[in-house]
Amino acid sequence: MKRRAMGLAAAVGMALCATYASARSVPEHLKGAVIYQIVLRSFTREGNFKAATEMLDHVRSIGVDVIYLAPFVEADRDMDETGWSPRQKKFGGGSPKNPYRIMNYDKIDLEYGGDADFKAFNDKAHALGMKVYMDLVYMHCGPNNVMKDMFPDAFQRNPDGSVLVTAYKFPYVNFDSKPVRKYLIGSMLRWISLGCDGFRCDMADYVPLDFWEEAAAACRAAKPDLGMINEGSNPKSLEQAFDACYALQWSFLVRDELVRSPFNRVERFDAAGKDLHWRMDYIRAYESQIPEGGLTMCFLDNHDTAQDDCESRFDRCLPVEAGNAAFVLTFLRRGLPLVFSGNEIADTAMNCTLMPVEHPLRANKTVDWGRALQPAGQKRLALLRRLSNLRHEMPVFSEGTQEWVTEGESKGAIAFVRRLGGSAVFVAANLKARAVEFNVGNARPAGGAEMLLSENGGLDPSGICRLGPYGYVVLKQLTKNNTRR
């Protein structure tokens, strides 16, 4: 019965997606990138561009290639709470200023600074060798968005003529309107002219794909190496519009294996609640449909989870080794790893993106940078720097294929082999607080192996992988050219 269920999961996964063509060519800067998310409000006590700019040397020291900024444009100030999201009412401290409820796409909110501050941030990031992406929130907007007065058809409407709103209570943008499309694409081009290198597009699967294709074509004409990331999971979006989509099912599976947070329990994936092997079969079926060359972005934390997890943030309720094991998988599997600001020091602070800078309680909900001086923070930082180095120094992690090693999944361990030419690297991590062992079969490195990374784990010559609680191991296969005598 168990194997039948696994087969069913694979069948369901295959049915969700059709077979698509090859993805478009991904910008070189994105292929092996490490991405770092900054929410200005929670990144520093000051909560603005000037303070964030002073932190960029630290960000680069982690090995970050791309900074992704959460929305910093002008938020709607409407005090009518019927237009506030449930999350905003719960966490916003009575403020109408939700960064995802936008009033003006072309204007920086004064709490963060101005155009000159944004340019200074970009200039320093670029000087350090990093790209800067910004968050686009186009599915919905604030009720007083400037488009309301510019275009009579700016919002979608119900049959009775009232404005159609999302589950967050925000108006749906009307993409049937050509003037609206032109305006939004023009806004993207404006930010590119100010130094923006790419966009992370919020809830992009709920915006017509033909809009993203039109917008991407226009923006790439102005900036050929522009990067586009879809906060969605539609593989077809990778054909023309986007370079990467979110590895949502994988990311929530890893989070579930660590801790069943309140946020995870509301996820809507069909595979939720099933055992690890079942869910991995489901994920493999989905990922087999990603176009060749397309990327997925993997996260353990982001602005939503860090806020909604509250006391259940994984670094708040688990030893640092738990998150470390998960980051080994996230950095070294095929795809793009996302580091949420503070993850690199195992931040345990309560996090809130919805309280504006002026709110008296907000300062206590920012990254606790003192963690960088504590053993747990230092251990995490050293690991992420090492993982970034591996991604940058070994092409197998940016260009190689990936083969899943399934034998340990029934026991809570995830393993895979990355291959490129004659190079092969075996990666395994235990996401549980109990020891596991399993036979890796044909995945055992032939001809000897070099240990690249390990903690509380190892692989016997016989092919038995033994991992203690939250243990991991990363082994590079030795070939004739690199065998040590």
C-alpha cells in the first residue's frame, strides 16, 4: 500500500504539469548565485537604506551574489481596516502601511529614504560585486493606488461593479487594460534606469503569463542581463518570462521536517502531512517538468515565514545544527539558495515586516546582530561562507546534474549526487534529532573520496552512510587525476 501511495503521488505530480520546452538562457550572474533577502524594516534598527548600505560589506562576506529587496515603494495609508489583510491586523500594530499594499509603484516610501539613498545602496552593492533585485507586487495593490485616478479600468470588478479584492482584501489589478500594462512596464523600466538588476515577482502565477512575457521582453531590451524570479511554481513561466521560480514544495518539506510551524500547517500542497519518501516522490515528479536550464529557488525562511512562525522559528526552537543540516541541502542541491537576513547568524529575534519604522515596538522585532558574536551565530556564519565558496569554486554545483539517493528518505535523511563531466559530489543530511544509517548503493563514490564538509556523519567504504542527529556529509569523488597517493 505504501508503494502504491508513492506511485499515486508521482502520478498526481506528473498530471499537474505538461512537458515544456527548454528554458530561456539564464543570466550568467544568476546560475550559481547565492541570494539574500533584505526587508529594510527588520534588517536594521534604523530600518532605512542608509543603515542597510553600511551592512553591505557583511552581506558580501557571506558570499552573496544577489540582494533581493522586499517592497520599499510607497505604501497605502488608508486607515479603513476593511481593506487591511488579516496578517496586517495581527502583526501591523495598528498601522495601515503594509509594504505589499502599494499606493505608488514609482516612489520610494519616505520611511526608507529617497532615490539618492537607493542609488547609493545600489552603487555600493555593485562596487562589491553584487546585483540588486527588487520585489514587484503586481497581482494586487492598495485601494488608493495612483492608477485609480489614472485609469478608470485599473482594478478588476465584480458583476455588480464593486472592486474585486483578494483574500488579503486588496484590489486585484486589471491586466485586461492595455494602459495599466504599459504603466506597470514603464515602472519596471524606471527602476532599471536607477540601477535595478532584476525583479522578484510576488504571486506571479496569479498574474497573466503573457503580461510577464511582454514585460520581460521590454525590460531585457533595455538590460539584456536582467534577472526575473517568479514567486510561483508554474514551470511554463520559465520558457520566456522568468529565469527561476520558487521551489515551494521542496522548501516547505524541509521546513516541515525541522519543525511543524503554524505557517507550514496552512500550506495547501496536496502532499502535506505525508511521509518524507512520499513527498519526495511528489517533488521529483514536479521537478522533472522544470524546463532544461530553468532554476528553482529554495528557502528555509523568508519575510512571511519569519513573521508568522513566531515562537516556532527553527533557529528559535532548535539547535543551530538543525538549520545547518538544512542549509547544506539548500545550498548544494540544484537551484538557487535564498538566505533571509539574519539566517547567517542563526537569528532568533521575533520578526515583523508590517510595523513601520516609527512604531515604538518595531525595534524589538529586527535582526539581533549580537548573535554574530555568539557560538551558534559564528558556527552558522562559518558554514554558509563555506557553502558559498563551494558553489562558486566548483562548477558541479551551478551546472551539474542531480540524482536523488532515495534509500535514506524513509528514515528522515535526504541525499543526492551532483555530477558534471567526470566530477561527482555526494551530499547527505539528517533533518531529525535521531541517528540514521542507510546504504547509498551505486551512489557510493568509486575510487575513493575527499571529505569536503561533514559534521556528525560519514560514509563507510562499504556504502553505509551514518548520520547522527542533524548530521551531514559532503564527499567529492576522487578520479585518476585527483586521487591522493
